[in-house]
Amino acid sequence: MKEFGKLSALLMTCVALGFSSCGDDDSSEPTPGPTGKGTANLQGSISGSRTLDADTVYTLKGFVYVADGGTLTIEPGTVIKGEKATQGTLIIQRGGKIMAQGTAEKPIVFTSNQPKGSRLPGDWGGVVILGRAKHNQPSDPKVEGGPEAVYGGTNDADNSGVFSYVRIEFAGYPLQPNQELNGLTMGSVGSGTKIDHIQVSFGGDDAFEWFGGAVKATHLVAYRNTDDMFDTDYGFSGKVQYALGISDPLLWDVASGGATNGFESDNDGNGSTREPFTTATFSNVTIIGPGSNLPANAQFGQGAHLKKGTKLNIRNTIISGYNKGITLDGTLVEGYAQNGGIKIMNTVVAGAGANTALNKASSSTSEFNAANWFNTSANGNSIKTLAELNLATTAPYLPQTGSPALTGASFAGLTGFEEVAYIGAFGTTNWTTGWTNWDPQNTDY
């Protein structure tokens, strides 16, 4: 879990180094590029309306803000390259809108401006969407890149626009230890916002992170990022259905004391009981961990680390390939599990150690037995070997004929979710077809 980074530090660096890309919006006419498409810069602040067209490849230079009242529209098939030298970052401010509606055939792509074969996690900053929904902090938090980069309010139905059929590659920049940008960061994003079919690949920090808010998101892919796949904090109360997280056994969080997890969830950074609680529900998620054949210095955590007072709920999900499956960390979290504040149901942990599929924190001295709680028959959970789970061995890891993942889902007590028979992200239909990219390092853009 990382707090919002100090973006102002990087902005000041831009100024000190004399990067003109830290200035006003560049709305010059596109110039011809090597791919036959035009090229243009995207920089500064957008306070009115601007449209990015698919016939132009854009370079995102420095911190680019869509201001309160502004709208950035991006056509299907458009490519935006984050500039490495200035750590290009797109920030949709509270009251601004992004209208990025791609298609399966023509996804919108945010990627590195480095040539193929030379792209690295953290080449650029990523995408940040800020809204006016609730959070649980005593005052509205601020992204410290500008005086208006704050998020939060009282409108859980707030609308920040559309972000659909989009890829984000090689983003997520570590400004300094424990202060990083993610692939897609959402601060107090409301349920009026449409978030679906998003792939975040080879990021330098978390793939997806929610700070408060109530947005619903579907069809998410976290692919080979260096830190957590799905990270929740500050009272996120939304819903997520159909999500796939895939680890890279050679990529992990190198920050001091860091560990790369599938799910990571706090109520807030202090583990308080501030409301609204982090009560988001994830259903139909498949987590593919790094496996057991790892380098000696690898820093992988657990498939789900629920800590610091969270009340996160996990339903109809597969957590596989981590030596530690699920960890319930702290007295508050243990108590919420026992009184129904946390529900993990119809979920399979596969490939974990015999005694590590379900855990308490190592510091816990309570009598709570996490394994017994998980295995209570009414919860419908199970612990299996990877062979028993019977998933395909390559992305996107669809269940094979006879897999127990093809049945066993339950949506009892849930609203706002599509009811399906299977657990995990997939039944027999591969919803990643056409718009995802499993090898962005070697793609010509």
C-alpha cells in the first residue's frame, strides 16, 4: 500500500531541469511521424475540451491536468506515449472528465515512449483519476502536483467520465520510497464513472489502486507489475467483477520492507476505524501468483493481505501460486472476519503451503483460527493443489474441461453483480481477446 506520491517533487525537478513540457498545453498541429501517423505533444493543463484522434501519436510530457470543467476525449485506437525524461503523467482533476471509449478492435493505448526492446517498468507516471465521492480521511487528500489536485467530497455517484478498453503499459513511477504513482490510480471516483476493460502491464508499482470512492469496475487485467495487483484504501466501497492478476516471478517490489501481493487492502494507512470503511467487494477474480521457483531475494507476499482495519470482501475468486494464500492481519481484521464484517466465500486457494493457505499475522496472539474460519462449510471455500484447479498454463489461464472453477459460484447477499456459475475471472469465454497485449515490449507503436 502506497500513499499518493509527492508529485510536486517531480514537477519541481522538471522546472529545475528546464523541461518545457512542464508548461502550458501544446495544441500545435500534428507533424508527420515515422509510422505514417502524425505526432503531437500533450502537455500542460486542459481547461476546455480537447480531442485526441487516432491518426496522431501523442507524447505525454510532464504532468498533464484535465482541470475542473475540462474534458479530454480520446478516440478508439489512439496511442499516447508517456515521456520518460519528464515522467509524463495524466491527471484528471476533481470536476474534470476523461472520455476514453476504446473498443475490443481498437483499444486506446498508453505506453512508454522508449523504443521496443528498451521499455521498463516506471518509464512514465501513469493515469490518475480524481473525483468527488467519499473517503475516510479527516480532510480532502491532495495529489501534491498542483494546488487543485485534491480529491473527495460527498457525492458517491460522481461522474469522472469513461475509461473503457484501455491499456496502460510501463507506467507507475517511484518518486521516492513508499511514494509512488500506479498504473491507474483512482481517488474518490464515483459510481457515475465507467471503468471497464483495462489492462495495466509492466508497471513500476501497483496496477490498480483505489483511494476511497464508490466506482464499479469490470474486466480488469493486472499483468506482470512490480507491486500489488489490486490495492484498496481510504474507504473504497465500490464493486469489482471479472479481474485477472498475473505475477512475473522476476518482478517484485524492491522498496524497503515491501512485498508484492495480489490483493492488498487497508481501511487507511493508520489502521483506523474511520468511516466509510474499506468495504469493497471483489467477485470473479483470478490471481496467478509467481509460483515456488523464485530467486533467493524475491519479495513476494501473499495472494491477499487484508490489514489495517479493512473490511474488504472477496467472493467467487481463485487465489493461486502464492506460498501464503490469504493473511488476516491485525485484531480489527480478525474481529471483522468473526462478526461478518469481512466475507471470503466460494473462493479457492491453490498452490499454497499446507499450513499457509490461510494465515494470521505472525504477531497475532489471539485464539482466532483463520483456517477454521475459511473452511466453515457455509462459506463454500476450498484449498486445492494447482493440478486439481486445472487451469491453462499460459495467459489468460482459462479453466480447462473438468476444472472445479467452472461451477461453484454464489451471489447470495450480493447486489450489483452479474450472476454466473463459475468462480474466477473466466468461464468458457475469453473476454481478453482482441484488446489485450501480452508482449508490449516487442510491439511497434
